[in-house]
Amino acid sequence: MPQFDFGNVFIPQLFWLAVFFVVLYFGIVRLTLPRLGKVMDERMTKIDSDLATAKAAKDAADELAEQNRIEREANRETARVALAQAAATAAAAREQRLAAADEQTGATIAAAEARIAEARNSARASLRDVAADNARAIVSKLTGSEPTIDEAASAVEVSLARG
């Protein structure tokens, strides 16, 4: 068997090794590596382009987020101002209602005080008349002589004036 003839094997195997090495080397280096380099360059270009697009999109998103934040702050400030104005308007309306109620209450109190004063004066006048009648009756029982109504009324007035 020729494969077991080790005396003649070494030189022809080196020859064929060199032939296949040259064919494979030039086949790979000349044919495959340029294509592979071209594919790698295209992929690198695509990756760089995608990264640039992603960076631009991120920058745009950051800018929109900042604009959104600024608009939210402006809207919050507008809402604060509107709330302050509404509170001031409500306070003014409340003060007006309170003033009107105070005025109405003051008028009601003044009318009630006038009625009370009138009732008090009427009661005092009635009390004087009753006191004068009682004084006449007491004097009449004690002394047997009945004073006139004017005398009893003047005695009641003197007594009330002393206090």
C-alpha cells in the first residue's frame, strides 16, 4: 500500500502542501478578503450612520423634553396666577357680601333698638300710669282722702327722678 510507504512520502507531500497553500492563500487573499473588507466597511458605515441617526433622534427628544418642561412650568405659573386671581375675586366678593350683610344686620338692629326704645317708653308711660293709680289707691286707703290723678302722677315723677 502506497500510503504506508514512508520512504517516498515526505517530498511529494511537501510539494502538494505548497501547491495547496499557494492556491488557498491567493484564493483567500485575492478573492475573499477584499469582499470581506468591503462588507465590513459597509457594515461600519451603516453602524456609524445608525449611531448618528440615533444621536440626532436623542438630541431632538431631549430638546422636546426640555420644551415640554418649560411649557409645563409656564402653565403651572399661569395656573398659579389664575388661582390667585380667583382667590382675590372670591375674597372681594366675600367682603362685599359681608359688608352687605353687616349693613343689613345693622339696619335690622337699629330698627329693633328703635322698637325696643319705643316699647320701653310705652312701658314706662304705662308704668307711670299704673304707679300713679296705685299711689292714689294706697294714699286713699292709708289716709282716707283720695288725691287727684295729677298729684299722684307728679309724686311718681318726683320719686322716679330721685331714683
